[in-house]
Amino acid sequence: AQKVTQAQTEISVVEKEDVTLDCVYETRDTTYYLFWYKQPPSGELVFLIRRNSFDEQNEISGRYSWNFQKSTSSFNFTITASQVVDSAVYFCALSVRNDYKLSFGAGTTVTVRA
Amino acid sequence: GAVVSQHPSRVICKSGTSVKIECRSLDFQATTMFWYRQFPKQSLMLMATSNEGSKATYEQGVEKDKFLINHASLTLSTLTVTSAHPEDSSFYICSARDPQGIYNEQFFGPGTRLTVL
């Protein structure tokens, strides 16, 4: 069975600060896929980033970056220079090859204050 | 990108009535769709996997006679909440698997907020 843990329940920052969201996952499969989603107050899930288990290269996409470390089973996500519009609930999710189900973490509520 | 729609976006009904929620893939064929339920301030919980032309697979603890799922075509899956009660009030989200994807990616609908009075 797969498990995703987001230990941070809520994070509050002032605009322009960086925000790092932690995600730890558990799976016995060697091929798996990790995702980050954003859920603003409207409720619609917005896809942010994905990574597969064979690609540990960390990248930056605009104000988003991620740190994938298989050795610690972590897939952390950073928002640089946060903005008020970044206020939302952020979910980390995991699926494994041949099973398309997504296992979601509990979510982290990010509040960016002006 | 692929688009998934849900209808209605919001529904209020009386206790005891049945409510049908539609999930459509607008620009691709989805052989597999998923239904999630989300209570306030909680995460998404998978209810069932809907496969076109076959019976849905329900997660443990989800009553299949309560939550009827039909996936009659490659672009439409429906979830019917039968004899709804106030405890069924929740945010219901569907998703469709990207058949061309290599990352097991799912495209999510905008969700349906159900309130049972």
C-alpha cells in the first residue's frame, strides 16, 4: 500500500517570503510517480508538478521548484517569492505503475499575507 | 491540455432524494475515471474506479448500493448518490486518466458541492 505524509498542517508567510512544503512517501514499488496539486478556495485541483521515480533531477519552473530525494523518500516543493494568489491547500500525491490510483497526503494550507 | 467537466457544480437537495453527478472528458477518451470525496478541511479520498463498459471498483468502506457509478461511454461517467442524507454532504471530484500519459496522470474536474438538507 502507498502512503503520503504531509506533516505541515498550516503555513503562514508574508508576501515575498519563500515557502517549502514537505512530503514524505512510502511505497514498495520501484516505479512510481509523484505529484503536487494546488487547491484554491474554488475547490478545483490544479496540477503543478510531477516526477517519476527514475528521475531525481531537481528543477525550477518559474517560482516553483522541487527537491526529490529517494534516499529519504521525500518530495518537497518550494514556492519562491510567494504571492497572495498562492494561498491555497497544497496536496502531494503518489501513484505506482500498473495501478492508476492516486494516494493523497493530508494537505498543507498555505496562507500568504500581504 | 485535457479538460474534464462536472455537472452540476453545486446541488442542494432534500434528505431521501437521489442526486446524479456527471463527469465528462471533453477532448479525449477516458477508459478509466475516478470518483473522490472530500470533506471540509480534509484530503481527497478515493471512492471508486470507474471503467468504461464494466462495473466500478469500490474502495473499502464505500457502499456501492449507495453510490451508483455508471461509465457507459468513453467520455461520460456518472455518480448517483441514492437516498441522500445530510452526512452525504461533501465535495465530490471526478478525474480521468490520461490514456496517452506515461506518468499515470489524472485530469480533474472542477468538483460538485452536494448539500443535503
